[in-house]
Amino acid sequence: MYNTTYHRASSVEEAASMIAGADDGKLLAGGQTLIPTMKQRLAAPTDLVDLRHIADLKGVSVAGSKVTIGAGTSHADVANSAEIRSACPALAHLASHIGDPHVRNMGTIGGSIANNDPAADYPAAMLALNATIHTNSREISADDFFVGMFETALNDGEIITAVTFDAPESAGYQKFPNPASRYAMTGVFVAKGPGGVRVGVTGAGSDGVFRASDMEAALSADFSSGALDGVSVDPSGMMSDLHGSSEYRANLVKVMARRAVDAAN
């Protein structure tokens, strides 16, 4: 690793000030991506601003149908939250299958969506749940937040503080994990609400997470896995690598979507 200056922030305001004063600073949430990247000398920030000790960034609350999750809340805490299990059990299920116990206890929901790894689980859920991403300066809809592979609408130094969404009427998430990393080779989150059905797909798209509009239309008319029989998935927009071809992933999208609907019903 290269030399870096470590800063431990005690508030969001302090963290924002620290990162603004750094030449080439990085925000440290759970560190499950950034630290290994630094160890491989693929990143060399002059400063690290640690967000892990900011109490205001942690916790889950449910008020009526509105669910709020602090950006610093770990995957394990989301998975084990009684409030999340009641309001959106599919999200608790998703969190319980991220990585391994170490990753689930260190990684955070804010860090995951800020990194926007094309195979991460949370981005699909945020899209399907029509979530709002709150930062220290504004609110961003999930549809506008995820711009492309490893890209988001965040400005330099902008800090995610929380995510909010309305509890769905029903939802399901299913993924086909890479057996080594447990990242999603394809993961599909399906959520049904008053506005219809939204489907978020991760791990498969060549440009990262995306919404499956044809599936949304079919499921809004008939929320059953059989409604997807006539829906085709174009492999030209799918990722192709040593783990699976674009045609293989296109098929996985449909298979995981059917399983997600079955899990929701």
C-alpha cells in the first residue's frame, strides 16, 4: 500500500470538511472494496476519511410505510433487523446472502451503492423499491442515481447519509452467486407496490444494474411467474466473461426473475 493519511470523522459535517481539504481523498465506509484495491496498488488516495464511527449514519427505522436505513448500517444489521424483516423481508434476505460473515459485518449499504459494483446486490433492490438516496446535500431517486458500471450521480466529496423507500406490498430477490466471491452472476429483485411492479437486475447487464421494463409490464398485468413465459431477454445487453456468456446471463435473468416472483407470492 502507498502512504495515506487516515482521518476518523465523528460527524457528517466533519467528514465533508475533511474530504474537501484532501488532495485526493476517499471516503471509507466498510472498506470491503477500497482496502483490497489499495492493497493491490490500484488506488492511492492521499487521505482516507473513515465514516464508520458516525452514529447518525447507522440504524433502521420504520414510520408507517416509510423505511429509512442509515448509510452506515451493516449488511448484517439489515439482515437481522426485525423492522426490515417485517416491512420488506426480501431486503433482509438479500442482505443475509451478501459475501461472507466478515463482509456482512463490515460492509455497509451506503458503501455498496456508492461503489455501484455491477454485481452488487443492493443496487437492484434500490431500483426495484424505487428508493431515494439521501446525501449531505440533496435527495436522488434510484432511477437517477445509478449511472453506469461503477458510476453514480454522486459529486466529488458528496456523502450518502441514508436510503428511504415505501414498504412494498410484496417483494422477492433471487440471485445466482459466483461460488467463490458470492457476487451475483445474475440477481433479480422484484417489488410490487401501488404504482405497479418494478424489476431490478444486477450482475448481468454490460452497463451495470438496470430495470427490466418488459418484465415490469408483464408482471404489472399478472403478478405470477407464468407471466414471464412470453418475455424475452436480449443477450446483446448482457455481460460476457469467463464466468458466463451473454446468452447464459440472459437466460439467468429470466430464471432468477421467475424465482423472485415465486418468493414474493
